[in-house]
Amino acid sequence: MSLVDLSIIIVNWNTKELVTQCIRSIVAYTRTIEYEIILVDNHSEDGSVLEIREHFPAITVIQNEENLGFARAHNRGIRNAQGRYLLLLNSDTYIDHNVFGEAVRFMDAHPECGVLSPQIVNSQLVPYPMRVRPLSPLLSLLKIFNLYFLYQEYIPDDACTPIEVQVVGGSCMFMRREVIDSVGYLEEGFFLYNEEDDFCRRAVERGWKIIFNPQHYLIHLHGMTTIKKDIYERVQIEAYKSDLVFFSKYYSTWTALLLKRAYQFTFILKILKSCVGSLNPSLREAAKREIALRWRMLRI
């Protein structure tokens, strides 16, 4: 039996300052609902867990002995959640109004809504483009060659009312507990990226509606958890692996193979470009790292 309205699940990996800011904003602005915060820590080494336990003793902290990735870590949080609704929330986000209370109110009033996302904005409150269509082979190919731009999506800039869509981003994704019961957990074959697309597809197949609501917003410091120099290479590799899993699951064998070959072609181009860059002494070390990274990815 659910004991609270909303379970907020945050996965953290070495983002102490960001996740602390995120939680402070939740505590400061969330009203009108009963909620719990579950922090799932992916074996951080920056003192994140000690910081959170010291300043927020009421939060449930789940410590993983290794970095389990996005999907597996969130699933651990979901299994421990007691809310009627669940929220998967990135650690590099924060709020400045009662968006979570309003989301619960909206979903209470719309029982057909299985998954909900608010507008996602930057720190200047400028909306980010929202991908609202599931990936297709063509869109995947455009992404591989860096030719797909989110502004091509069809949500109008002046949208001011909730819109039914096919997929929403995973940085702030509300879900009804009954959706988990009917669809299942996040697909753990995805270490990083694509899990929200996969989950929304399964929800739609079960008859649930996916809603984008621009009437409320969440501030996202986009990419702050993945741009750190020390994790850049792993992010690149794991994102590539997740794409290969996605291609194999949703596209034909030949299409998946074609997309993998397209990826490999881009890796070869980047290796050649880095070889040229290595002729410049000031770029040599960075070029060597890039060559080594793309060679590793070619061998996957």
C-alpha cells in the first residue's frame, strides 16, 4: 500500500554539489503533497553520501558497490519506493516552484496519463527542445552523423497546454505506479541513455498516454553529469553500447548492422582527423586519447 504521494528517485555518481542543490530545492519548494526522496548512489568517491546523510538525514540512501548505470540504479530505487507516483530525476536539476506538487495534482485529475514530463529549461529559463517522437532508423542515422537536431521536433514554441506525445526525456519523468505494474521496470540492458525511449514505447503499447506539460518547468543544467573530463570516455563508450542494444531490440538485423557500420565509419573519420591533429604539438595528447578511444569503440 502506497504511503506517500510521490517517490523522488535520484541516481548520483560523483555529483555532490549538484545533487545537494537539487535536494535543497525540492525541500524548499515542494508543497501540498507527501513525498519521499530516495538517493541511489553509484559508488561515488566524492563524499556525496556523507554530505547527503549529514544534511538530509530523512532521505533514504541506497549505496551500490559499483556503478550500475542509469537503469539498474533507478530500478533499485523503484523497488524501494512507496509512492503512488514515481519520479525519475537527474541530479543536475533543480526547481524554483511547486512543480512536483502540481504534477501529482495533474496526474490525479488525468488517470489515463501514465508518464508525464514538465517543460525542461536551462538556468535562464529558456526551454530546451524536447524529443517527443520515438527513434526511427532514419533518426538514428541522422544522430550518428550529427545531423539530427531536436528543434526539428513538432512541439510549437508557444505551446501552453498539455500535449500527448510518444516519448519524453528521462531527466524528469513522472510515472504512475500502475504503469510499472503493467510495463515492468526500466530495461537494464541500457547502461546510459535510451532507457526512457524504451520505457515510453512499452507504456504506449499498454495503452497509457505520455503527456508533455509546458505549464510547469524544471531547470536542468544539461550535461553537467556527463561532461567531466574524467568520465568523458566512459560516457562515450556506454552511450554507444546502449545504442547498439536499442538497435538490436527495435530494428531488423540488417538495419541494426547498417547503423553499427555507420557508427564505425564515423569512428574512422575521427581517428583520421585526430591523426592530423596530432601533428600539432599542443593538440598531440588530446589527439592520442581520442584515437585510443575511437579504436576501443571500433572493437566493440
